[in-house]
Amino acid sequence: MITVSECELAADGKPFKLITLQNSNGMQICLTDWGATWLSCQVPIKQQLRKVVLGCSTVALHVVQGAYLGASVGRFANRIANAEFSLHGNHYQLDANQQGKHQLHGGSVGFAQQRWTISEQQANSVQFSLFSANGDQGFPGNLEAKVRFSLREDNAVVVEYSALSDQDTPLNLTNHAYFNLDGESAEQTALQHRLKINAAYYLPVDAEGIPKEPLKPVANSGFDFRQSKPIAQDFLHDADQKIVAGYDHAFLLDNPSLGVQPQIELSASSGDLTLQIFTDQAAVQVYSGNFLAGTPNRTCGVYANHAGIALETQALPDTPNHPEWFKYGGISNAGERYHKTTVFCFKAN
Ligand code: BGC
């Protein structure tokens, strides 16, 4: 079932559109057209609905917080070093919105900071579209981006990004939801969750989050999540974590596909809810909410650090400056449709 309504006024003077999808188990997700943002997610557990993604008390607050809660991030999620890159011999200077130096999440008016259009709606899904003109935030090519959110009967949220550009361009689209499977207002931080990631390599970064060396094996480090373990177990144990105050790294998935095995599994500390993530994206940025403190929460208070964990499926950061990583995605060719799907499947245990 879908319902579409309007609420508070957005920065453009028009109301936010609110879209609610509900399945026959009573699971409900709420989205808004601003930033094509996933606002909330309520999962039925033992006859009760549990809110499992972080969010704010109003939509107006939600879309201005700086943590990208639930937003659709583009044109290039994550960082581009020194806000510049060269492609086919042309140099491009991008909007530098991280410390006036690097570009983070597509620039200061990226896809998360714009109103998308509702381009399709069905009983269990909604599609948003956005046009990004040649030169937008410094990127080449006119680009049409779309995202479809569907709520399935098996309590899975399917997020499908597609796009088409008329010039070759960096492109890396992801959703930036933060999960807390104990409930977003739980005492327990997400560090008490168990996490499993099928990834043998991660990408070390410098203090500004810029890749500083090649992909590195996770073996014998706190980055080894190939067997499920509590996130807290090896938290801050490695120099590569200390430099960015926790996990804030890309993990290269061993076998990205939408097949039967999830690439990532997150479980509530109580063990009563598991999130399985299936994706055809090459990597996942694991961000343990190291700087979440002060972000407005749903009850007019603020979240603490690590209140949620973001599991952002995407290409590797700074790919436009690393041709050796083009094979993992991150550059989209003119006239070739980009299509990436991530399935977030919630299972009560
Ligand atoms: C980045 C973090 C950043 C957060 C909020 C994450 O995707 O990896 O470094 O603080 O987004 O912008």
C-alpha cells in the first residue's frame, strides 16, 4: 500500500512530499522527495513495530542535518581528493565542500540537497528522478538519475539506482541510511551489533578520509569481519582506525551479486533482528557514526556517536583519480545506462 501526503515547507517554498509504503506484515517505510531520502523504517518484531534507521523529529530538520541520514548521495558518493580529477585529458575542478579542499558526497549542492521528482508510483514502490546539468558541482555531462524504493512482502527494502549521462562522468550513487537494529532510540549503540562482511580487502585512508595506499588484506586486523563478530570487539584496535576515529572505510566485496548469499549481515545486540544486505555494487563504506554526536534525533534531542552504523554500498572512494579501480565502477560512460541495486532484508529471529 502506498500513501502520498505533504508536510512542512522545504527551502524552495513548496511542501515536502511524504511517501509511505506498507506491506501486509505491517512493515512501513517512509521517504521524502527531498534528497530522495529514506526517512524511517519500522519493522514488526513480536507484535511491535521497531524503528531501525536514524532520523529526526521533523522532515525540515532531517534534510538539513549534516550526517546525510538516509539520503540518496551523488553524483559521486564519498570523497574525491582535492576536488579534482582528469578524464580523457580534460581537467575538472569540483565544488570543494570538505574543509574547502576535497569533495564529499557530490558537493555542497549534491543529490542529497535537492528536490527530486516523483516519476512513478505503484502499490509497493516509488521512483524519484533528478536532472543534473553538465557542470553541476563541476561534473561533466547532462545526467538523469533515478532511484526506486520498493518494499517487498519478505520485509526487504530494495533500492535501485539508475542513471544515464551524455558524457563520460564520475558516478557513484548510494543510500546513506544509518541502522540501529535494537531500535534507533536504544541505549545500546550500533557498536554492540554483530557484523559480517564478505570482504578480504579494505582501503586504508588518511586523516581526511582520502585513500592513501592500495587495497590491503583484512587478515590479522580489526578489519576482518569475514566471521561475524561484535563491532566493538576490535573497535579502534588498528592505526588505520585510530586515524579516523573508528571504522570509516571501504571494504571490497568478494562476490558482489544479488544472488542467494548476502554480502553483509548486521544483527541486533539482542539477536532478535538481522539485516541481510545483497548488492551488485563492488564495495561497501562502513561508517560507524564516529562524528554523529549532536545530530538531531526523533525526540527533539540529539544522537550520540555510534548511535547507528551506515553501510553504504558503492564504488571505491576517489576512483576518478585511480584508473586502476575503474573496474569496480565509479565512472559511467556516455549513453550507457548505470544500474545498481541493493536489497536490505530484515529478518526477525
Ligand atoms: C563518510 C564519513 C562522513 C559521513 C557523513 C560517510 O559516508 O565516510 O566520513 O563523516 O559520511 O558525511
